[in-house]
Amino acid sequence: MAAAHLAKERDRFPGGVFYVDLCGQEAEPLSDSRAFGVLLNYLGLHDLELPEEPAARRGHYQSLMRQRPGAALVLLDNAAHVHGVEQLLPADDRHRMLVTTRGSCDGLDAHGLVLGVLPDKVRVELLTALICMGDPTESRPDREPEALHQLAEMCGGVPGRIRQAAVRLRQNRAMPIAACLASLCEQRVADDWLLPPGPAMGRLGDRGAVPPTGPGP
């Protein structure tokens, strides 16, 4: 993710950077058809202009990507598995795709990079920052440090899980962190909310390799 942001800042993708959350850890991951819809929205089509058939959406997507003024980056976050994302791979060789998943890149023409989980201090700092984001008066992390640390530990050092917990707390400003923790403990038993850590980030094939972010020769 950081490499993608840095590449964008250095204007390595003049054709644009397009982000899609595939919701791979949700009960209903984003379908290919809906993912194409998100990408087509980025590319200028309104919802009422989107074709119904996934094949037609894919055709529009590939056509519009070929018309981009320069190389573009398609960033697919939180894929349930990487095999389905091949449908979203731009046919134009100028473009790149970056995929994050907790699955494996085995069997794909991809460069895989396995990432570790966040260390304890960083996960607490990230959770605090996300809870307080947009509200300078937010005081729950200061008032409930023990519950905050337990919640960060429960998220297993996985940024996506930390973000989900923070969103739940931001959506209910009256909810104590301890209450959120108890609720997620119940949900963890009910639907396996937490999965073993081990996110991976794959770059699909030569067309999916992100250019080096260091200085050029």
C-alpha cells in the first residue's frame, strides 16, 4: 500500500490509481460484477450507464483502460482469494495491478510478498488514530487504555481488522471500548470474525509488477 502511494506521488501512474475494496473477509465479498461497476465509476460511467451483464462491464472496462492517457495502477484490497482477480487484470500491458489478500498467490503468474502482522505498539497506535479520526474531542482511548490494548490484541495485528473495529466505534460514539470488545468476542465465536494472521500482497505477473520506487538509474 505504501509503495502504491509513493509511486502515485512520483507520478509513475499518469493514467490514474483505482482502488477497490473487495471485502474478502466479509460475509458477502464484492462480486466481479460489482467490482467492475466500481472501476467503471472511476472511469467516468454513472450507475445508470452501467450494463447489467458482467461480460459487458468487463468489455467496457477493458476498452476504457486502453484509452487511458498513460500507465494506471489498479489496487485491489482484501481479496478473498487471488484467482478471481484475474478477471479484473487490465489487458493493456502499460497498466499494473496490486492485490492484497490473506490467501495465497500460488498458481498465478505473480510476484508474491508475504507480510507480517503489526507489532503491539503500532497496532495500538493505529487503532487509537482510527478511533479518533475526525473527532478531536474523542477520549475513549485515554479513558479505557486496558480495553483499547485488548481490542488491538484481538485484531491480531491485521490492519483490516483494526479498521473494522475502529469503524464500529466511530459509528457509535457512545459505545465504550469495553462494550465493543465484548460484542466482538461474541461475534468471534459466532462467525469466526478473527482469522489466523498472515496477510499477503501479490503483484500479478509482469503486467502487475509495480515499478521500483527508488531513484532511477
